Amino acid sequence: MPTSEAETTVNTNIAAEPVTTDVLTYQSIIDSANEIVVGFVERIPYFIASIIVILIFWFLSIVFKKWYTNF
């Protein structure tokens, strides 16, 4: 079964070194930023839908205002 290059190459020296708190802090910051970006991207369709709804009601208000002033 074929495997990717990342799975076949393992450096045992890196795996044996202890992980410092700076690396863990940096990784925590990166993970948090990644979650924020993913959350924003997931909500983009809702933002677009809300803008469309606002524009529809704004347009309807203009139409009804013109229609009402003609009477």
C-alpha cells in the first residue's frame, strides 16, 4: 500500500528531545488563531445571506415609499 513521504521519513532525534513551554505556547496561539479563521470562514455564507436580506428590505422600503407618496 503506498504511503506519503511524511509517513515514511521519521527523525528519531527530534522525537527524543523534550518540548519546551515556548513551543507549546506558540502552538496554542497558532491553534487559537486557526480556530478563529475557520469560524469566520464558516460564517461567511450567513453574512452574505444577511446582507442580501437587508438589501431586499431596503429596496422594498424605497419602493413602498415611492408608491405611498404617489397617492
